[in-house]
Amino acid sequence: MKKKCIRFISLAFFLILAGAAWAVDCGDTAGPGGTDVPCDCGDRVVSDTILDSGTDPVVSTVCTGNGLVLADGWVLDLNGNTIEGSATGFGVMIEAGANNVTIKDGIVERFGTGIGTDDTTLIPSSTTGSTISRIKARRNTDTGISVVGSNNILDLNRLQFNIESGILVYGDENKLIRNQVIC
């Protein structure tokens, strides 16, 4: 019995490590003449990035965890594309400590939370000076957009049929402009 238990633990540890290895840094990082790194489910966006339906697998795959994780200071332009999940994780998670990020122009649907600040600890992280604009967050099992932080702008977003809430914002001096929530 002891050998079976050890084999099971070893297999579980291997699967955890293998899953962690799949997520990579992605984005339009190469500059002129270089090769960009396509974004796939769970990847960390580390440069200003415009998603392309022809090269970025995240817009043609149903993500089983997070769609993308956005690092400090970058712009993520969904470029009219849809990121779709399987009722868990974040469509776009703003990484712990990431400030001055922009997420715009697309659809995030069927995740736990469409777009939000990292809440993987007991105390959610916050973001300052970030913008979420022209996003349709729909059919998420928790919240469409959930942001903790200050001086953020949520503008022209459309939140549709999210189970718990359309928008949750905690913090000071945040601006909610022309957003629409449909239950």
C-alpha cells in the first residue's frame, strides 16, 4: 500500500509542475524584425500587446483556468476578440502589484471573474491608475469586473448576465463612466 501512495504523490507533484511549466511570458515583445511570443491560456502578458485571432491561441481556445495574467504597466488590447473560459479563474487577472495597466476592446466570458485584481490570497491585491475600457464581460459565474485599488477608470464597459455582480470596485477615487449592467 505504501508504494502506491508514493507513486500517486509523485504523479500528482509531476502534474502540478507540468501545469506550471505551460504558462509563459507572452506578448508583442520582439520589436521590429523580431518574433513575438503568442499568448495562450494562463500566460503572463509582459509587453503592450494586441491580440491577433490568427496567432494568439488564447482567443481560439476555451481556457480551463485563467485566460491571461497582466503584468505591471502594460496595455492589453483584445482587438475585438473573445477570451472564453470554463467557469473558473479570471478572463484577465491583473497581477499582484501591477499598476497603470490598460485592458480594452473585447469580450471576456464564462470565467469565474471576467477581469479582476489578483485575489489568490486572503487579502486581494490592488491596482492604481489602471483603465478597463470597452469590455463586454458576460456570463461569468461570479463577477464581470472586480477591481481593488485607487484612481482607476472603468469606462464604456458592458456587463451582461454575470451571476453575482456586474461590477465591484473597492478603493478611493475610482471613476466609473458610462458602464452598463444587464442582469
